[in-house]
Amino acid sequence: MSEVINSAVAALNDKMSGGFDGTAKFMIEGEGAIMIDGDGARAADDEADVTLTADAETFQSILEGDLDPTAAFMSGKLAVDGDMGMAMKLGSVLG
């Protein structure tokens, strides 16, 4: 398992401020995938309502609050595939 994935899972679980009633997948290019659902975050590559894809640097910047996810999407650094409403809901849960 990638150290990037392990640290991202821990950071996401720390940030989860409430329940998430869907499934989302973060694909970190060259590292792997993280699933987020009502139970929290874990390293996995399962089917999801929405998949967000970015490189490790972009993902880290979003996690640290240095890069707004909407700005990352608009600039092409973050790709969203699937339910855009679920992506927005995930953003509010991660605060």
C-alpha cells in the first residue's frame, strides 16, 4: 500500500465531520484509490457514485485546504466522473 494512500486515508477520516450517505472514490494518479462512504475512508477501488481523479500534489493541496476543490475542477486539475451532486455533498462533509 502506498504511503500517500495511507496518510490520505488517515487525513480524510480526521476531516469527516458527519455521515456521508453515498459512495465516492478518489483516484490518486500513480498511487491508488480511496473509497469514502458512511463508514469513513479506506484504501479500496470499488464502484462509487462519483469518482474524483487528481495527481498526488493536487489531492494533498485540497486535503490541506490550500486548494479549493471547485477551483481545482475548474482549472482541470481535478476530474469528476459521475454524480456531481454527490461530489458537492462530499465537499461539505469534509468541510
